[in-house]
Amino acid sequence: MSVPVVLFTADLRLHDHPPLRAALDGGGPVVPLFVRDRGVADAGFAVPNRLAFLADCLRDLDGGLRERGGRLVVRSGDVVEQVCAVAAEADADEVHMAADVSAYAGRRERRLRHALEAAGRRLRVHETVTSAVAPGALTPASSDHFAVFTPYYRRWSGQPLREVLRVPRSVPVPAGIGSEDLPSRVAPAGLSPGLPEGGETAGRARLADWLRSGVAGYEDRHDDLAGDATSRLSPHLHFGTVSAVELVRRTRRAGGPGAEAFVRQVAWRDFHRQVLAARPDAAVADYRTRHDRWRSARTARADVEAWREGRTGYPVVDAAMRQLRHEGWMHNRARLLTASFLAKTLYVDWRVGARHFLDLLVDGDVANNQLNWQWVAGTGTDSRPNRVLNPVAQGRRYDPDGAYVRRWVPELAGVPGPAVHEPWKLRGADRERAAAYPEPVVGLTEGLARFRQARLPR
Ligand code: FAD
């Protein structure tokens, strides 16, 4: 008997899962499969924080399947070879999987389709599993994608979303399809100590909690660095332990203050995904070149090291970079100002910063990370490509009392109030308290002059 295979990728959940639903609609057993893809590791994406979160996700997914009479089949190696092998063992006519947007995902889909068809099987790729609105579903009159967010958002808001699918009651899986052990969350070197817990159970709990008591304050508080008043759902959206369709639908249904501002932010995710789907090279190359002659990780080594380690001498930048290392996550405002500091004030190639973020972020995501970096660097979709965020002004505005800085920079923990944002101006006892904190790696005027000279037409 032919048993369909469901290949899980960035959709590690049982709720609202169109590929699983389609496979179960056949009425018989299915093979839920996850491949620990060698290609992902070879491309440098298998970093400790995301591997640990992934291990949680797989354990939770397997647990959910077992409660429904099934189990997760795990294999490792080349994804195409492994899927084909499992499909042969199950004598599958069909393999179901979610559509995704990166160049790697595109290659994977093409290779898989080709190999399966050569064996007389069919690949069925489902849209709106990893996005709320499928990339390519909305296009302006004269292009294959939107390059400006506001008109995209207008169209996105009016787009009907598909119904949320219920979690299946039972997922029968045939015996005799072998599986490797689930990977465990061992503590490899480089793991952030404050990493959140992964998995659909944790994701759904966070979602429920957020809708109950977080989203109402979102519009007013989302930029408050110390308040930490954003959803922290990004790793769950990245690994698909929360469905974007379900998130948007439930937020809209809950309504109330904050709901639309929050949904708008989720639309940024789809916006970047549709840019990357249309321009996969934007993961590595300027979306709109400004003919920069960036300083590289080698030519600006000391500055890059100071930035990575959170000792640039600019407190809010350093707080954010230390939060990243400790939690594998960073607040959006902090991402904006640290990225601006590297790309513009230090004039270092945005790819150097994007790589460091991808090495640590638990939500590290090609579309969101690379295109946000390009947005900040001025090579992306920002209509004001030469704006530079001043880290002192940003600190004073988004961390007005300095509490965020004191939380992450112990050398400044004894300095009260907003004065913490300009330690070079401290006098007397406060100066002594801050004595262990480094001097700025560059003056802001000097950094700005270098950027302007390099970037602006003479
Ligand atoms: P919330 O404010 O609660 O927002 C809800 C969701 O909306 C987020 O989970 C995210 O999926 C989406 N979202 C929010 N802001 C953005 C945005 N600016 N662009 C796209 N989607 C957004 N996000 C990632 O998921 N992965 C990344 O690798 C990533 N790298 C970034 C790098 C830089 C330089 C910048 C400026 C932003 C980056 N972002 C990235 C976007 C954003 O910072 C995070 O999604 C957000 O901080 C996650 O926290 P949250 O879930 O609490 O967000």
C-alpha cells in the first residue's frame, strides 16, 4: 500500500499544517519525516543556538505525534537522498512539504521534484505554511514583487487568509520505517545560556499568553528596550512551531488596542520573504547597490571584534550585543541600532554583521536577517538609505532611564539614570564607578564623516 510522506522543514507543528492534513486526507497512515540536512550544516546554518532549539522542536513534535498514535521518523544526510529512500520504503506515491523562499529551499524543491518524479512519485508543495500570504500572491503592476512596504501592506491587509486547520486527532504511522534517535539538547560550546525553550507546546503557550496579556500594550511599548514588551514569537515563526496564518487570524479576532500594529509587524516578515523569493541573491548581494567600498572584517578587525563582543564604548550598542550573546535573541530596536552602528558608523560590510547575527540568533532567518541588514545598510528597501542612527540619541529615546544598559553592562550598573548613555561625560564618583567601561572605538562625528565621504555622491 502506498503511504504518503510528509517532509517537515520550517513547519515543526501539528496545528494548522496543510501538508499533514493533505496526506491524512487519503485516509490511511502517513510517514512524518524530518531530515537533518547535511546541506544546511555545510552552508554554515547549523549553529549551536538553533540546533538546541531545533532539538526541542523535534522532541515536542515526536511527542505530539506519539499522543496521536504515530511518531516522527528522523534521518540525516542529503535531504533528497533521504526523502527518496523513505519514500521508497513507504512505497509513497506522494511527498508533501511546505513551500519556502530561500535560494537553498528553491534548489531543494527542484532537486527533490526531479528525483521523486524519476522514481514515479510526486512532490506536492503547499503554500501558506511558512508565510501568512504566499510570496508571489501579491504583485504590483510592473514587477514580480513589492519593493516598498507600505503599498505591500495595504494589499496584504486586504488579502483573505485561508482557514486555520485543526490539529489531527490521530496520525497513524506504519511500523517498519526506521528512524534515528532524536537529537538531544546537549550543551555544545557556544550555546547562549538564556536560550528560550523550543517546540510547538512552548510556542502555543507563548502565543496564548501574548494574546491574553501582551498585545494590548504593543503599539505603545514595542520600542521600549527595558520593557521587553514584544511577543518573542520570532523563533517560533522561524521554526514554524507557530503558524503565521493562525497568528494573524487569532490576533485579528482578539482585536483591541495593539492588534493591528502587531499584525503590521508580522506583515514585514511576509514582505521580506516575497523580496527574497523574487531575488534570492539578495541573501548575499546588495539589493540596490550604492557602490560601497566597505571595510571588511579583516581591515576593520579591532572595530568588528569590539562590536561583536559588546565593548564599542557606546552603552546601548554594547548592551544589545551582550544580550544577543546571552539570549540568542535581541530586541528589534536594538537590532536596528547595532546594525546601523556597524554598517554606517563603523562602515563595515553589512554581510559581516549579518553573519554574526546568523551565528547567534535563535530566530536567525535568511529572509528576515539579510533583508533587514540591507534595509539598515541602505542597500535594501529603505527609502532613506543614508540615514544613520545615533546610538546616544537612540539610547536616550528608547532606554530613557538607562535600565536596559544597566541590565546588560555590569561595568555601568552603578551609574544612575540616563547619564549612563554618555559615560565619557561622567564626573566624580560616577566616573569612578564606570572606570572599567571602554572608551568609544570611534567618535560619532568621525564615523559620520567617513560614511558620508564614502557613500554620498561628490
Ligand atoms: P514582535 O515585535 O513581537 O513582532 C512579531 C513578529 O513580526 C516577529 O516575531 C517577526 O516574525 C515579525 N517582525 C517583527 N519585526 C520585523 C521586521 N523588522 N522584519 C521582519 N519581520 C518582523 N527577525 C527574524 O525573525 N529573524 C532574523 O534573523 C532577524 N534579523 C534581523 C536583523 C536586523 C538587523 C534587524 C533590524 C531585524 C531583524 N529581524 C529578524 C526582525 C525583528 O527584529 C525580529 O523579528 C523581532 O525583533 C523578533 O522579536 P519579536 O518576535 O518579539 O517581535
